[in-house]
Amino acid sequence: MTGPYSAAFPALGTTARVLVTEEAALGPATALLRTRLAELDRACSRFRTDSEISALHRAAGREVEVSPLLADALSAALRASWLSGGLVDPTVGGSMAALGYDRDFAEITDGPAAAPIPAPGSHWVLFEPARRTVVVPRGVMLDLGATAKALAADQAATEIAGRTGCGVLVNLGGDLAVAGPAPAGGWQVAIGDDHRDAVAHADTTITLTSGGLATSGVARRTWRRGGRAVHHIVDPRTGESADPCWRTVSVAAKSCVDANTASTASVVLGVAALDWLGSRGLPARLVSSRGAIRTTAGWPGDRRERAS
């Protein structure tokens, strides 16, 4: 039997999977990915009191020098906010907490409704990348979930490929990055509403040879708050879960971070996402809440079709 060879394990509240084109590389690749994701969790988790970002919140209003890892994650988050015009904003932590997402997802329970808290906006975060210093104002809570996992996929894929010399695909709960020489015919990627069973119940399969792919959606990570259903993709402008115009949005881009930025922004934008993605030349597949499928900018089989 030939490759690719894969391993999977739980991490960051989702499933982490690494695929490599050479069997001997699988063990080292898996170990490296485990290490990098554990480091990311210690730096960026707002649910851990011992994380670096929690310490940053406790130091609100004061200048703090952060680690290179958190600096990279902040840079990616602030860039995503700029690229998306604030549709993907790292200051949605308070918004998420008001919706009840104030702990690991598996521990969320129904609770009374709270008034929505719009995101203050990333312009309130004072960040100097060269010095790795940041000031988070009092009352601002960061949530890097929209970009940190995608950044980890990009960085881990590149590092594993560099160390092993083989082709690599890293999949972190639907955030995919590839690096190194792709297998013959490219990486075959199954896409569905739920990354956990996308291979067995794929809506479509595409070929990926470079860059990244991200799927954002509202079919998973849903819970009830005040008796109503809410989900984890927040519209920063309102502090509410984004209207579920799109059930899932999949975007291909030069990096997983860019793909995730676009897929998340598209869920927030709703119908306007079609023009937004097309004007940026981003190949995407959007599935509406009723199952209608739309594609943009050369997505494989680019056409307007209606799901049966």
C-alpha cells in the first residue's frame, strides 16, 4: 500500500490530522504537530487561565511584551480584520462570552439571554510587531479563533515539509494547509458540512496542490442561549451570531489564514459574499441554509447549481 499516510488526534476542541507522502515521516510529523498545537493552546486560548492571552487580558491597559507565537497570531488576526474590513475581528471575545461561548465548547450549557455586545474593533488594540508589544484596553477581550488555528495549519505544514522533505497536508477541523511536493494527482480533499465525516459523506471532492483551504459554517458548534439557537460565527457589528444565510462556505487561497478569513467573512456577509469573493478572485463554494449551491471565481466545476 502506498501513501499518503495519515494520523489524527483531538486538539483545540477539534480533530487534528496530518497526512504525509512518505511513511517514515508520519511519526515525526505527528509529534511536531502535537507540540505546535499544545504551544498554540498555551499562548492563545481564552479559556485557560494560565494562557498567555489570559494574562494579557489581566494586564489590560498596560503594555506587555508577548511571545513570538502570540505576536504571530496577533499579526494574523489584525491583518484579517484589515483585509475583511472588520468582518473578521479579534475583539469579538466579549461578544462570544455574551452568547455563552465563555468556556470550552463541550462545556457550554443553555443559559439566560444576555444583551449582545458588538466588537469594539481591532483599531483599539495597540500592537507593535517589531517590539512584540501590545496594549489591550480595559473592557476589550480578544478571541483569535478565526485565524490562530488556520495560522497553525500553515506554519506546521511548512515546518513539517521543511524537516522531512516530503509532501504534507495539515487539517485542523476543516482548516487545511499543504506544503512540499504534492502526491501524484494532488491532494484529494472531501468537503462537507461536518469535517468529521466529510470523507464518508462528501458533498464534493476537489484537488489541492498548494496553498490553503478553509470551510466555515453554522452546521456545527451550535448551542442554545435564552431558548434560541446560536452559533460561533459572530457578526462583529452586532455581537450576534451571523444570520445563517450560508450553511457552509469553502474558500481556496494562497494560505489557510487567507482562506479562513474569506470563508468567515462570507458567512457574516450573507448574500453579499458572492460579489465580495468574486471581486477578489477567490474560488469558493457556498451552500445556503436551504441547500442551494453557488460557486465563485473558478471553483472546480464553477457553475450555479441547485441541490436536489
